[in-house]
Amino acid sequence: MATHSWNADLLVTGRIDSQRSTDIERVAEAGGAVLLAIEPDDDAAAALAGVSVNQDLGRGEWFVTLADDRAGARLDGEVAITSALRPLQPIDGGIAIAATTSIRFVHHPTVAVRHVGAGRIVTTGIADVEALQRHPTLGPFIARLLQPHAPTRTNDLGVGVVGYGPFGAMGYLHGLASTETDGLALVAAADSVGDRLIAARGDFPDLTPHDSADSLAADPSVDIAIIATPPVLHAELALQLLRAGKHVVIEKPMCLRRADADEIIATAAEHDRVVTVHQSRRWDRDWLALRHVVDGGEIGDVFNTETFVGGFEHPCRAWHSEESISGGAIYDWGSHHVDWILQLYGSSPARVLCSTHNRVWNDTTNVDQLSLWMQWDDGREATFRQSDVCAIRRPKFHVEGTKGTVEGHYEPVVTDRIVAGRGHVMDVSHHAEAPVDLAVATYDEVLGVRTTTAPPAPSPGWGFHRNLADHLLLGEPLAVRPEQSRDVVAVLEAGQRSGANGAELIELG
């Protein structure tokens, strides 16, 4: 799992002396946020935190119950974490217990909050701070405790979808997510095709239909506008809706040019609005498993990554296959795969090169196959391949590190259903939508290469939308920052140019 961002002015581990305690208290009194991992019999830390620790229960799997309703909103109420545990004992009546751990059916304080001046000290008895920060529930829980208790809205945020589309398109999915995510409510949809608005009212009877983005932009019930149109319209609509005072979610890709992405980010800042991109694949269960393996150091430092999507099949007969509307094939699945790669590496490449083919499907304007190569200044490299003419699929993931390799292979997704008059019917789902098991091969100096299996990791339902609501209502860090999606667009734009120019090497500034 990715490490959760904590907005702490100080992270204090290890024993402290009286002078250090004074310095920490000054930070809190000035309005700062301090996270303190307290140790047993540390009198200076105890006086600072208002809690003491008399024992260390050692490493184990402990079940933690969240007790702070604000910080625990829309998070699992009880979760497990593997760490050494130091139960807290309050010694100050002004201490708020934010979480407890069940030990032999007794709940022991585990996380405590003490308000000091304008700031706060959050104390944890979970000794493994790295595991705490990486935890998918406790990481954001601690982040919220460190945030100031700013007033929050009691009513849901109104969501309007621009470009509802046909049934089953992204407009419908965003509408469904908005109705099933606490803190959000679908209130409006806009589409220039009347039949689609009729369908939208059929899917969601309570929404207000709009026949244009202009009309939706003027709707005061819309707090968040989700742009689900073809990519060629993303930049224009995002700028319009931000200037109308809406928070904006853009379907991937963010836009087609880095210059447009920069303008979108600047406009959001100018109008004090949030803009983010629906990089939904960050919540794919096999991707989360891959991050867990990599972030845990199992394969060492990653230096080469290869990802693939495709098969031998006719491209879809929709705007996705029309370069003038989609931007080109690279902007479709490439928006997800390049985002994965940049998240894995933590930075953008220094140069890119893209080779393309157009050999079979001549009724579309997109290329049949593309191979996008990226290289970093330190020598790390990555390749994304997309193909409609590859009869044997390459692995979905192939990630090499200094200690081992992770690989995941596509498998056909087949389901059996009974249809009246036909009996058993086998349906094959899109391979790219189904999570895959990962083979993890690591080197042992005694046993040689050993291979284990990492199954798909758990993933919260509507993870992107849940994070959006929690960011706007609770101050949780935004999972998909616009600068990250801007960097993805920069790579895709350069790749598109490289392919059009015969695999020209493009240096990224």
C-alpha cells in the first residue's frame, strides 16, 4: 500500500529529555500538529502527552477500535495491525482517547489527543510508525486527528455529471458512486443528447437534467462537477466550471496538453477550488497488492517496469478509437498505466520514446499498437505497451527490483449464467477489468530464487469518491493530486508526438 501523507509539524520517536519536551510543546502551542510515538517509562514524554506507558506488549496482530467519530467517519470501525503495542494510561483529565485496542476483551487506550494552545499532540502506542502510516485505515485516521478541527458541512455535497453518456458509460458510474458514497449526493446531469437525459432521469429520478454545461454551471445545488465527456473537451469544460465556483473532477486523461493542465491547476488555485482526476485504477486490487509488495521492500529497489493491455480484437467503434476526439490510443489505457508507473517510481521520467504500428484495423484513426518507453536520469526505465494485434497477451505487470521480480498475467474471466431458452451461457468479461494474482520471486542466499503468490488486496468500494468526500468534508489529503495527473499528461503528450514523428526521442523538461 502507498504511504499515507501526514500533515504533522513534528514526528517524534524515541525517548526525549525535558528540553526536547519544551520545544515540542512550543510547536503545539503555536498551532502545530505533533505525532508522538511514546516509549515505556519516558517521564518527559508522558508529561507532554498526558499519558504514560508502563509496558511494551511486543509484536503481534492487534485489533484497534476507532473511538473518534470525526476522524473515524467512513472508515472501518475496527481494524487489525501488526506492530509492537504499548497501551496508554491517561494521567491528565483533559486527554481524549481516539482509539483503543482489545486485549482479552478489555479495551486499552491506544491513540490519545491532547490540545495544547492552538495545536495538538497526538500520541500513539502503536510502536511501528511506518506500519501505522502505511495502514489503509489507521493512516488516514491519524492524518485526520492531526488536522485542525475546522467546521464541517452537515449536508451532502451536491454532484453534477457533465456528459452523462449512454447507459453503462462513465456518467452512470459516477452517478452510482455519488449515490452510494456518504457525503455525496447526485443532484444534476448535463448532456446535449436529450435521450441520454431521459435515461439519466430513469436511472436517478431525483436529479435535475440540464441540456448544457452552461446550465449546470449555474445550478447552485451543484458543489462538484464531474466531467465525463470525451478528452478533447476536458480542458475547456474544467476551466469553465472552476470559474463558475465548482469543485471539478475530470475523467482521465486530465486533458491532452501539459499547457492546458497547468492552466487548469492555476485556475483552481485562483478560485480556491479543488480539481482532481478520476485515476480510478489506483484502487484496483492487484495494483494495491503490487504496491504492498514493492513498498514493503520485498523486491528491493525497482529499476525496470513493463505493463501491457490489449489482445487481438477490433478496437471499439466509439470515440475512443477516433484520434481527433480521444487524443490518440495512448491517452486511453495509457492514462492508467503511466499513472501506475509514475506512482511506483515517485517521479517523472527524463525522456520518452514511443513506437507505433497501424497494420490491421484501418477503419479507425487510432494506431493498432504502441510501445511507450520511459527512462529516468538514474537509469531506471519503464515500458507501457498497448495492442489490438497481440494474439498472446503479455503480462499485465512485470516489475524488476534489486532483490526480486513481481509478475501478474492476464487470465480470461468467464462466468456461467442461465438464459431462458438457451440454458447455460458462458460470458467472457474484459480481461483488463479483472484483478490478477501476482507471482513474487525473490532471491535467498541459501535457497536461491523462491516464488510466492500475492493475491489481490482488499479495496474499499468507490475508493476515489470516498476520498473526494473525505477531503472536502474532513480535510483528508487528496489521493489524486492534480499535479500528478499533469505529469501523466506530459508523458502521454510527449509519447503521442514521438510516435507521430517516427519514434523520436523526446526530452522532458
